[in-house]
Amino acid sequence: MVRSSEEIKQDFLNIVSLRRWHIIGEYVNSKTPIEMECEKGHRWFPTPNTIVNNSSNCLYCARKKRWPGDIQAEAERRGGTYVRYETGSGTRSYVFICHNNHEFSIDVTLFWRGEWCRKCKENENDA
Ligand SMILES: [Zn+2]
Ligand SMILES: [Zn+2]
């Protein structure tokens, strides 16, 4: 049974209200990405089709992606500021400025393991 686009849209709207998400963008059709906001305030761009067919969750809640706000909050907890995300050949890193004003980049995995500014660490070791 092939469902009409109207039925897919209805399913989509039902799922959205069940999950207490908000639709930020304009619904065009089931294949066009639409900006959504989950109940935690994360915003992402799924297509209605993936929500309906794969019952896919918010990318950030599903931990498929790190929400920039989480990175900033963690940086602030360590006394620094989040600057940007960088990808290179096989590397993924964040750039921060620490409370001593060092700008540094750090591997994403190392950051979440608790590593922080190397210059500060070196200075600590010298002292
Ligand atoms: Zn979310
Ligand atoms: Zn530092």
C-alpha cells in the first residue's frame, strides 16, 4: 500500500507532537529537509521521510552529533571558550581559548576524555 503524501505528512505531524518537538521550518514535502527543534532545544534538519520511516530521533539526543551548546558548556566549566570545530584528513578537533588566553585545538575524543590546554599543562609542570 502506497501512502499518499497527505498521510505521510499526517504521520509526521503526529510523531512530532508525540515527541513534543517543534517545527521551525516550512513543511514542503516528505523529501525536503525541514528544520526541527527537539524538546531540549536542539535544532537539526531531518527529512519528514526519515522521521516517519526510520522513526529517527533528534541527532543530538541520539548522540550522533555533539550539540555545540554542550561543547560550550563543557568549555565554560573548564574556564574556557569554544571557538570552532575543525576536520582534517582523519582528524576531528575543537578549537578553544583557555582561561590563560591560549588558543589551541584538541582532538574531539581527547577533549571528552578530559584533556585540556597543553600550554597550561606545560606551565604547570614547569612551576
Ligand atoms: Zn535533541
Ligand atoms: Zn592554556
